[in-house]
Amino acid sequence: MAEILFKGGRLIDPASGVDTTSDVLVSGGRVIEVGSNLSSNGAETIDISGAVICPGFIDLHVHLREPGREDEETVATGSAAAARGGFTAVGAMPNTDPVCDNAAVADKVAAAARLAGMCEVIPAGALTKGLEGKYITPVGEMVTCSAGVRMFTDDGKGVQDSRILRRAMEYIKGFDAICAEHCDDAALSEGGQMHEGYYSDMLGLKGMPAAAEDIALARDLVLARLTGVRYHALHVSTKGSVELIRQAKAQGVRVTAEVTPHHLILTDSELQSFDPVNKVNPPLRSSSDVEACRVGLADGTLDAIATDHAPHSREEKESEFELAPPGMVGLETALALMITEIVDPGILTLAELVRRLTSVPAGILRLAGQGGPVAEGGVANLTVFDPAAEWLIDPETFVSKSRNTPFKGRTVRGRVLHTVFGGNLVVRNGEISPDYHAALSVGTSLGAQQ
Ligand SMILES: [Zn+2]
């Protein structure tokens, strides 16, 4: 295991309230010392002056496609994409094939992640069997299995039956786990291709009204209050949702929320290109929704930034608009997009952005050894990034298996230089270390074992 001295960086450690120039010495998988003028004692010294060193980022919401669609992503390639984006932990959504609705699938995903060794993967369990909205899953066995499932969701769709959702919430509350929802009233959004509004009218595409998200979220918040469950709103995208969450928090409902980079940056006007790369669910919304999400992020109504990294094959994404699946990749561009579009315009400070990517999501998932503090004896999960480095987003350089980003060709600021996971330098100078190349080319195939 590597012994590394990071010298002269700006340590931003939200968990301990530290924001100062500091050296960080890592050895044997742990942070050994934090302070100024540390001597290397034989450790490799990496000069990071001008860069930020902070806890590894945590993404509450990714799709790793394994088992089932290893042509689009695997746990290994998704872990590599995460590491390259500065993430040391990700929450993997359960809409795989087979669905992660039991401990066996959850354990296999977590085991594949341990084998790849580039990032911690915490599988989310399905709320209902097969994501069918009918029968509650064996929550207890998933919470207690070695994967340690702590979030339950039917992400991709919402649970439509309020009675089933209420029972699921009561059950989940008994394990002090999180009930997370993709808020969508399916009857309202059925057949929708994009946000319902001026552009859907103009383009002649069937719309998904903001009301479909608002109504589902409003119901969920009523049930969250009734049951007392810890509730998490996935990828909030509407002005109405932000207002509902703000109210619910003020009233003491146990609710947290996440927002994606694309819902903070892009509007439904992008759909004029008819390029399915802009198709996503929830859809890109109107400019007033985007503005409301930015305000909600700034004032803390929206807690965390999550990518909803959703890899899709070129063939599928380049098909007819109506047939193309929704989703965008996000792990390798999140930090730079947030610095360029959120920090530079003054919506969040850099230190606050780091908090929303580290200690805040760690607190939601109650992860040990992630999100800081960066202190002596702590697990060495760290990210080093240059907040000023400019680069051009070129999907062909991604280590993710998929290339479906609407941000291709953008010049952005902020680049991940090094990612340390469990004391190992997984990313060095912006690239995956050679030690992990074998894991990437081989990958794993869990689907065949099911
Ligand atoms: Zn979703």
C-alpha cells in the first residue's frame, strides 16, 4: 500500500471545519498525519500546491448496469469513472437485470466493487420486488447482508400505490434505512418524451408535466410525516418540488434531497436539437425550474449533488428520439461542471461545494470512513483537484464504457488530479493508475451467475 505525502495543498475538510494550507501524509490505508511542514520519511512526495485536497466525493445516485447490461457499464468501469471524477463512494441504483431486490444481488454488486478496488459501492435495494410496485422486498436481509444496503428505491419509476408505499416506509423505518423516491405520477407523465411546456408544444413531443413530479413528492412527504421514515427525494427537478421540500423541512419532516448537475445547468430548450443525448428522466425543465433548483441548492433545501450517472450504448442513444432510453453519464464531469456553473457564478463557495459532495452525502448514508474528517487515523479516502485547470469535455477520453453526455465540447474549469481510495492512489495525474488497468479490461460478469 502506497505511502504518500501530499504537500502544500489547500485542505478543505467540511467535517472538521478546516480550510487551510496543509500537508497530508497517507500510509497503510490511513491518514497518518495532517499539518504543516511534514517530512516524508521515505514516502513518495506529491507537490499539490495550488490544488485542493479534501475527502473523496460521494455520489448518492449512479447506475452501474451490472448485472445485466455489462455492454454499457460494469461495476469495475463505473468505479473507474467514479474515481476519475474524484468519487470514493457511490450508491448504485437497483434497476439492474436481475433487479437488486434481494441480498444475493446486493452482495454480488458489493463484491464486484471490492474486487475492482477503485471505489466503495453501496447498492441501493429495490422498494418493491422487480420494481413492479406490488410487493415489498426483504428489506431486513438487505440491510444486514455484507453489502450493507441502507437506501431503498424503485428509481426509474415511483411507487404508484400509496398503500404499498406507506407499508414500505413503515417497514424501512424499522431498520432506520432510507426510503428514496423517483417522484413521478405515472398516469400524468405516461408516454412523455420531455418536459411539458413551450418547447414540447413547439417540437410536437409529448410532455411530462412538472405536476407529475410535484404531486408524487407531495404525497410522499405526507406519508413520510405519517410514518416518520427518513425520506430522500432523488434528482429534484421542479420549482414545485423545491418549494415542497422547503416547507416540509420547516415543518420537521425527515427529508433530504439531491439535485443533478444537468438539472442545475440545462433547460428544455436543449431538446430543439432533437438529439436524444438530452433525453433524461426527470426531463430537463424550464429555466424557472433550473433557477429554483439553484436557489434551493444555495439555501440548503437541496442537500447534496448527485450525478444520476446513467450509461447507455451508442446504438440505443442514437436511435429515434421516441425509442432512445433516458439518461446521461455524469461521474467524470460533475466536479468541473459544478465549479464552472455553480461556484464561478457565486451560487456556492468552493468549500460549500466540497461539503455538498462529501460530508453531506456521507451523513445521509451514514457512511463510516467516507466524507471526512481528514484526520490522523482516518481511512484515507481523498481527492485532490485543481480548481482552476481548464479542459475540454471529450467523451472519447472517458473511462466509463458509455459516452452519452450532453456536455461534449464544453470548456470547463476544475480537474481531478489524484484520487486515493483506501490508501491507494487509484487516479494519478487525472488518469487511472496502471495497477487497475487489468481490472478494467477483464471486468466481471455477474449476470451469468444469476
Ligand atoms: Zn430516477
